[in-house]
Amino acid sequence: MKASMAKGMLEEIRWGLSRPQKQLPSKFFYDTRGSELFEAITELPEYYLTRTETGLLKTPVSGWVADMAPASLVELGAGSARKTRILLAAMAPGIPEGVHKSTYERTYKRTYAPVDVAGDFLLATAELLRVEDPSLDIRPQVRDITWDLDFVDDLPGPVLIALLGSTIGNFVGKPARELLSNVRSAMGESDLFLLGADLRPGEGKTIERLEAAYNDTQGVTAQFNLNMLRVLNRDAGTDFDLSAFRHRAFYNEGEGRIEMHLVAETAQEVRIPGGDVARIGAGESIRTELSCKYDRPVLTGMLEAASLEIVRWCTDEDGLYAMALVSPT
């Protein structure tokens, strides 16, 4: 790891562990192991988000994409790009009768720019996609999705920017507004933004079902949560005792969000390179993730504040999840 990146991690760790509610950024989940654990979470029976979003991507979102006919797809937080394959397929019209495949591929060449902070995992995914579809122009971007999206200017247009998996929910308040404004700044007049959002409990969706998605019976989410401490010990030189923490996740109804914590079973002293020591009391927790849940009015207000507007909207029949196609205003 570059010294500047390690220094940045240490600054974030010091700041987060000094807060009244200790906290660490969720981006620290995603080394290669963390990315693999998250992919395993998406296969769990309790985790309805991925299955529901995949169904909506097939119908009706694929139709939206076909109507738009983007030349480029930018995916923020791409991971394994499993769901992305649905969008890439929708971007390519069928080969017209009498047109040779090689001619078709030159004419309808698509560009895919996946963005993810887990570099090794991202580059491995890009290589796999190149083998699956040699006609794709794949331009992986190893970076935090909150960084400037200046690379979008170099992509063929129109461009579709996608933020799937309700990743927007990990950003609260000002960071969410800044992320959406960053997306808006990267968009041209003919570009669109595809946003996936997990919905708040309501008719057809109970709090119990929502909380179960973050407390699976196999304990994979707990492993994922604890992996953050393993990442920090390895990459930042801290000395968290992983065996002294347990996973906890719950729905904060007043804030409209899932909160994921690591709770100290016993009092801890965590040494941070540079001479600092973070003291964590027995029963005290480190908040590792927020996952905000939405309804249409809340999302509309957030998007409007970033000069964006919803042009198409759909939900599944149980009201679990929503997809929004968004344009610049």
C-alpha cells in the first residue's frame, strides 16, 4: 500500500475511534476477501436485495436501457459485475440479418468503465469480462466512487452511469448529496443515471424481513463485518482483537436506516501506529455501516437537490426495492 494511502487510513481511523459513537468507513470492508464475502452475502436466502434488483433489471430496466442505447456504461462500486451483464446485454441490439458478426461488433462497440476501490478484485472481473465478450472496451477505474469522475469525459456517449445494490444508502446527509452532485457534474445532456434503492418497511415489507437481510443465520454477514478489522490490522498496522468483537445489525426506524456495528465483548485498547491508543469499553460499539432506506419522495428530494430528476420508476410487487432512471435538469 502506498504511504499516502496508509496515512489517509490512519487519519480516518483516529478520527472515527475518537467520536462519541465510534465509527469506521464502510469502504474498509472491501479488500479481495471482503468483496468475496459480500458476493456470498448476495446469494443468501435472507438477502432479498440482489434477487429483487436483478428481477427489475431484467424487466423493465433492460427496456429502458435499450431505449436509451448508451454507448458507454459506468458502474460505481462494480464488484463482480454480475448484474451488470444484464445492462451490457441490453446495450447491444441483435445482429441484423445479413450483417457479419465482426462488422456488427465494430459498429456497436460498447464501452464499460467499472469503478471500485478493491483493485485486485476489479481487475480480475475486468479480465473475465474481456474473455466473455471480446467486443467490450473495458476501462476499469480503481478508485473510490466518491472521487472526481473526470474519466467520463473520455468515454463515447451517451453514457449511462449506474449505482446499483442500494449503495447510495451507505452515504448519509452531506456525503450523499456530494456523491449525487459528483454524478451530475460528470453527466452530459443526453446521459442518464440508473439508481437502485432499498425501500423502507411498509405494506408488504416488515422490519423483521429487513433486519434478517443483515443478520443471516449462516453468519456470513458477521464474517464480512469482522473482516474490516482484519483489513485495518494488515494495511494500517492496528492491533484489533477480532475474537473480542461481535456483529450487531438493526433497523433504526427514526432515522430510516440499518445500522451495522461491531460490539466489544470486553474492554479494549487498540494501538494505532503513530502512538495513539483507542480505548473501547465493554459493550461499546464501532459503527461500520449505515444503509439508508428510502421512499420515492425522499429520493426525489435528494435528486432534485443535485439538479437531477426521476424520469422512470419501478418497484417489485412486494414493495421491497425500487429502480429509478434519472436525468439531469
